[in-house]
Amino acid sequence: MLRRKLLTRPKSLNEGPHLMIGLQRRFGSGRRLLAIALALALGACAAMEDQGKPIAVEVPAAAPRTLGLETPASAENQKMVALFGGEYHDAAAEHFVNGILLKLAKAGENPEQPYQVTLLNSPVINAFAMAPDRIYVTRGLLALANDASEVAAVMAHEIGHITARHAALRAEEEKRAALITQAAAVIESRQKGEEVEAVERRTLASFSRQQELEADEIGIRVMAKAGYDPYAAARFLTTLGRDSALRASLFGQGSDVSKPDLLATHPSTPERIARAEQIAQQFGPPGTGTTDRTAYLAAIDGMTYGDDPADGSIRGTTFIHPRLGFLFVAPDGFVLENSAQAVLGVKTGGREALRLDSVRLDPSMTLESYISSGWIEGLLPSSIETLEVNGMPAVTASARAGEWNFRVAVIRFQGDQVYRLIFAIRNLDAEAEKRFRASIESFRKTTPEEVEEVKPLRLVIVTAQPGDSVESLSNKMAVADHPLEHFELINGLTGPGPLPAGEHYKIVTD
């Protein structure tokens, strides 16, 4: 499956792309963990406090983002690259994507502009720009794209943001909005200031949506001038919508990509697709321009797919982190997400959720004292139980907040490293207790053999043979959840049936 990391929303949508918070470097160490209701794993914000400062954690919309920095410093570049897992190096893919960017640059408003592209080691489907000349594309986006023209559409869109100076314009609009809100609060009243602020937020959201549509139009014109299929933008936006729908189904969410969010900074997918198709029609009928599909697929053959095992690996309901040296098994039916602050999970149907994270705890502090120290809301003191989990000291307890019940476990891994497992459910009955207890007791240190066995998934290009079908090739997918749907998604297919012999397709292997 597409292993998407969870993202944090920056204070300003133009301060940067949504920033990754995966298990890549360390777990978050928030002092107070508020009750994590099911919305935590379903995409709504779940509150967590770090030294009294709330942190919003949410599942992102799978859409290209733009970094709103007008003058990037080397430090900013390094920071953004690090947030997305570092640079991803694959000679064939880098050479091919650089070739696309060179053609786009020559077709742009400033043919002499020497744009640079950096591939990022992240499965997140994302791309963003940093003015004046940097374009960033994740390997997750390359895995989803089906030909060179679709990648060209994404990069041309980001070039559109740079050439239209959207970052600078957005910054000016934010300053204007802040001044108006402040003036209303000072001159009239606090209530009036809040009303004005709400209006300004809607104005900024509309402003940002318009920028996205403008970047789409600029991008389609540039890619068409460069000789690429202008309809690729609409195709890739369609795939993004399908990706969001599949993700929603895996997490038990309803999905209505046609319903625009009042404060959404990107237009709804159907709106963007319709506009993209209208613009493309100005350059000719479908089939205009090149897609370069065969060469593109050859360039990404063998590329890493999904999570980088160095940052933790999900295989079904098992999570293993070779570098940190632990693994645990979630209850049956859970879908897991990996992030630098936590591993999050939700059971299909959306009635149960879990979170695994870690904190640094003074070795002199007992686990009993820690679990009672106030970081978990609604703790039931009478439920505290001391035990051992695979030779490690541990404490469990129950908590209740609102309509949610929680089973909490704190495990001292080694030294000052403590892991916390939290399960959320509406009705904590004996059967649920048994399942959660089994998952807690599955937490253990890895063996050298287990670490050695953790290998990255790879994207492999295969040639359909006579008699091959969507079903037969999807059976070769090394993904635990919905392999048929994922095969259709990454290959731009819309249903089962026979495949033309000699055509090339992407599969995921281990």
C-alpha cells in the first residue's frame, strides 16, 4: 500500500509545505497527551500538547504543495530536505526528471532560468517549489505518476507558482489581513476583531485557491509549449482524487472530493480537473503532445516504494523499527501510519484507534509515578497495574474521556527511553481488553535476524504477457491491504479485466 506519513500544518500555509512528523529521527516527547479520540486516526485534528503548546496532527490531502519562501537560504533548503527524509538518489530517475525540467525551463517565461530539481526520500505524494529556482518532488509522487507528461504537469505547476511570485503575494496578503484584524480588535472590540479575523481567513483561503488555479493554467501552457501532453494535468489530478478516496476507504472515512472546504487552500479536485481539461483543449484534442510513458517507467524501475525501512517498516499489522530496535503487532483489522512523532492506527470501520510514541524519562522516576503524573486525561487510578512485557518493566491503566475509553501502557525500553501505547475505543469490553493486552504484550526488542530481514519494497516494471489481467498482476503486489485497488491506482487503471500483451505496468515487490 502507499505508506503515507502524517503531516503537521504550519502556522501559515505559505510558511512551508505540510511538514512530516514520521518515526524517522525520534518520537515526539509531549508532556501532556490529551485524550485521543478516534478523529486522531481519521484525519480530524487530535490535540497534543508539547510544553503547553498545542500541536495539530492530521492526515493530509494528497495534493502538490508550494513552499512560500521567496529567497531560499541554504539552511532552509537543508531543513526542508531533512523534513522529507533527505535526498533520494537514483541515477536513472534523477537524469530523467532533470531532462523534463530542462524542457520546461526552456518553454517558460524566462528560458534562461536554471531551475534545479531535488528528489526527496519520502513516500508522501508531494511536490513544492522554493523561489527562485528550486523544485522538489517526492519519490511517492513519481511512483503514482504514469508517464513523463504527468510529472511535467506537476513541475510546471510549481514553476507557475514561482513565475507568478505567489509566495510574495501571499505574504503581502497575510500582512494586510493581520493589520486589518489587529486594527478592528483595538479600535472596536475583541469580538469585532474575531469576526474580522474569520472573514480574513476565508479571504486568504480564496486567495490561495485562486493561486492554485493560476499555477495550473501557467503550468499547462508551459508543458504544452514544451511538447508534453497538456491533458496530463487533468489525468494526474484524477489519480490524486482516486488516491484520496482509496485512503479514505482504508481508514473508514467517508470521501466526498467534490465538496469544497470553505477554508481549503486548494480547489476541489473536480473543479481543478474541469478547468485543466478546458485549458488543455486550447492546444488540441486528446493525444496532443508526448507522454513518453515507456521511457518514464524504465527510469523509475527499481525505485524504493513506501516507507524507508531505516525509518520503520509496516507489514500488515506489524511495525518494526530496525534502527531503534523494537517491534509490535497491532490488533487484527488495524491500518497503521508511520510518522516521526508516533505510529498511528485505526481499525477498519473507524471505531478503534491506537498511538505508539516515546518519551525520555528520568530513570529514577517509577513508571507508576509517571502514568499518574497527569499526562493522560481521565486516568482511573484503581486500574493501574504493574507487569513485565518481554522482560521490560511496564505499567498499564485505563482512562475515560467523553465517550471514549482508553487502555494505556507505558514500557521502559532501556535507560531513559520509555514507549507509550494508547488504544481508544467506545466500549472497552472484555474482548477488546484481551485484544489490546495481546498487542501490548507483543512489544519487544528485535533480533539481529529480524533486522536483517527488513528490506525496502521496490517498484518494478513488468511486461504483460498474453493472458495477463489486472487480477493476475495485482496478485504479485507485495502490499497487505487492497492489492487490486493499489495496482489499479498506481497504473491509472479503472477496473478489472484483461491487459494488452506487451504493455508495461508497475508492481510492488519485496
